[in-house]
Amino acid sequence: MRLLFVTYGTEGDTRPLVMLCHGLMQAGHAVMLLAEGGTLESARVLGVPHAALEGDIHDEVVALVSRGNDLGAAARGLARMAARHVPAWMRQADAAALGCDAVLTGGLAAFVGMSVAERHGIPVIGLGMIPLTPTRLFPTPFLPRLRLPGLLNRWSYSAVNHAVWRTFKRPINEARQAMGMTARRSLWGDVPMLYGISPSLLPQPADWPADHHVCGQWRAPDMGWQPDAALQAFLDAGPAPVYLGFGSMTGFDREQVLPALLRALEPRRVLLSPGWAGLPDMPLPPSVFVVGSVPHEALFPRCAFVIHHGGSGTTHSACRAGVPSLVMPFAADQFFWAGRLRDVGVAPEALSVKRLEVASLARAIRSVELAQTRERAVVLGRAMAGEDGVATAVEHVERLIR
């Protein structure tokens, strides 16, 4: 089969799709991935055919994080982005879909992928790193964690999904009409969904449709990564360090947040990954080692615990490594994953970027260092180690596209 992948988002949105593309290539299928240009390094490394969609996700993330979890502000930001980029995304995806047997799509370009599949008369499969399918068990990850009756939980998905559709509806329909298609009045229905989510971390709800599947994490194949000499020397020089990094999160006050966390961690050894936020303007003690872009799958098992933002990919990698987490969520579904880690007992209550009191940070750190927390993390990691999310997803793709 020839398969077109279309997504738009941060590294956490693109990287899992790269891994699924790689798995499909290993199974003998041809793929093409369209995604945000700055997130395609893993595609280059693994030899996955790819091209960059128009746009720069960095500026969009800065705007989103600076507003916290303000859904109204996020919706307005998405509307502006859609108006700018959807026409070009549609043209790029339409050209790439020629001769393809199906489109697999997710992230902020999902409606583009669905429209292009419709135009070419080929199947479409939705892809997600967070649950988007309505269920009675819990509300949509894009709302604050609320305890709602089952019917309201299901309704919350419809409400948010339709709100997103209203944001993209006008530019999507204008782009469709420019290609000679009719405008859509409503969301697509009956689209199969595959999720790069671990069933050990989030079991599949029994009320999902039969063609919606929790597959397991779409993770990188073992590339035999080894630390460079400086990092290896730091790892060898003492106890397992704490990993501290917020990936693509930026737009927050790093001069307040990072120093507060580093002070609370003293005298523990720390691997500090600056990510998009950058380094704080302060001298770093010898107990802190600045680490660049390294594979979480290989590094996290060497850590005592992980402090992160709660993105789906980082969350899964920490859990699979069998280590506890401290989560400081900034926006969107990160609050959902923070709550899920708390529910399974491998993390305390989420940290707040706005409340960095010494006592609360110390209490959270003590919690992840408890023997029972570490034991639960090990058990979860062992369960996830038995999952092969890519192989499972490949089987579903081959079954869904006949």
C-alpha cells in the first residue's frame, strides 16, 4: 500500500507518527509524511520519506503556553493559525495524495487530511496520542479534570470536537471549494481511530466503537544509542540523577520556574534539558548537567525520576522506563496525563507553574521517592515493556484498508 500521513504540531505530535511510518515501511508499505518542518529530524534519521508543511509551530506554542489552559484564547489562536495555513496545507496534501491508497491523519491538520481523502475517494484513519473518542468513563482531556456523570463525560467530547471544528470550518471549506469540493456543514463521522496510547496506562474504554483501538506507545526502534563521554562520566559519577525538562514548552517564566525546581532538588544530581525554554540566567552547580536532545527511551531508565510537562510522549516514555514522574502541566491535554499518572500512583498531584512554594515542592519530591511509588512505577514499566504499539497499529492499518 501507499499511505499518506498528514499532521501538524510539536515534536510530540510528529515523532510517534514517524515511528508508525517506519513500522509500516518495515512491513513493506510505502509512506509519505507531511508535518511541521522543525519536527522531522526523527524522520530523517529513520529514512522516512517526508516533506514540511507550511508554518512554524514554535510561535503557536509560545502563544498557547503564555495563556495557560485558557480554552477561549487557545481557540482564537487556532483560528488565526488555520486562516493562515490551511489553504497551503490542503494544496500540499492534495498533491501528495495522488496514487495513495489511504490517508492517516491527526493533530491540527486532521481536517485537511480527511478532506483530501474524501477528494481522492480513499479511506481515512484518524491518529491520536490522546483520547478523542467519546466515552462515559472520563471527560475530554481538553477540559479541566472534573467528576461528571457518564452522559456528561460523553457530551464533553462532542462539545470540544465541535468547537474545534467551528474554529477550522471556514478555512477548511474555503480550501475545499477552491479545489472544486462542496463545503461541509458538520464533522466527519465513522472515521476509524488508532491511538498511540498504552493500554497499561489507559485501558481502552468498553464503550468505544469496534474500529477505535488503543494500540500501545508508538516508540522508536532500538538504535543502540549510547551517551557521549561527558554524559556517561556524569552518570557514572554518582547516584541516578533526576531528569528535568519541559520539551517544546516555552513562553513561561523560566527565570522563576527552573531555579525554584533546581533549588528544591538540591543536593540531588540533575540532568537539565533546556528544550525550547532555554537555560535560566544563573550559574549551575556541578550537580547539574545540561543535556541536549537525547532519546528518552534510552535515558529515562538511568534516572531516579522525571520532571516533565505531561506531554503524551514524555509521559509514556517515563512510565515505560519504570520511573516515577513529577508533572508540571502547562496547557491542553497535559493536565489529563498528570491526573492519569496520579491515579495510577506513579506521580503526586501536579505541580503548578504559578505556585512554587518550597514546602509544596519538597512534599512532591518526597512523594516520588517513596518506595511504594517507585514499586508501582516498576510494575507499570514492566507491563508496558510487553507492548508493541507499532506492530499492533500496523496490523490494524492492514485490516482497516483492504
